[in-house]
Amino acid sequence: MASLPPHLQVSVLIFLKSLATPVVLYSENPMQLYEEMKGLIKAANQAAPKLIEKPGVGPLKRVCFTDTMLMGVALQSDPSVGGSVQSGPPQAGPPQAGPPQGPPPNRPPQGPPVGPPR
């Protein structure tokens, strides 16, 4: 895997059949974990499920699931705090100024119709 800028870290997203959102797992070697998860998906046998337990270095310290529950896996770049694996979800930065308030620029003015009387 290519070197990341110091303000980014890689997390492994684990998609399970019973969950709507993925499990986000931070690992010392995310590419190795990603490849291992792909292998588990390929080798899963519905007749003989295997229990999988993986350690994490972020907010999740351990995660456990059966190989037959694995639907997919992905790598994701996340902002890191201080260049190291953070102990919680990414924090929002200072509030940014939003667009100017008021009607959209291409909207016709509101009010009575303008024109000659009928």
C-alpha cells in the first residue's frame, strides 16, 4: 500500500449480514487484515461456520463474528489526530461559514405581479 500523508490513517470496514453499517476496525497492518478478511469470505462454508476474533487498536479493542456473516470488506482513509491512531471517531473541526442567507440568486422576487393593469 502506498504511503499515506501523516494526517491520514487507514481503517478496515467490515460489512456483516446483520448490520446496516460496517464495523470500523483500526489495525497496525490494515492491508494484511483486509487480505485476511477477503480470504475468510472466499473460504466461508455455511454448513460449518467459524468464529473469527480480531483485535483493534482504535475504539474497538476486539471484534468477534462468524465467517459466514461476512458480506464484504473495504479499506478507507480517515483523518487522524496527531498523526496516530485515534481513540475515538473523527472530531469535527471549527464551524465553517455557510452560504449567505436569503433567497437564491435566480429566484424571481416575491410579491404582487408587476405589469400593466388588465
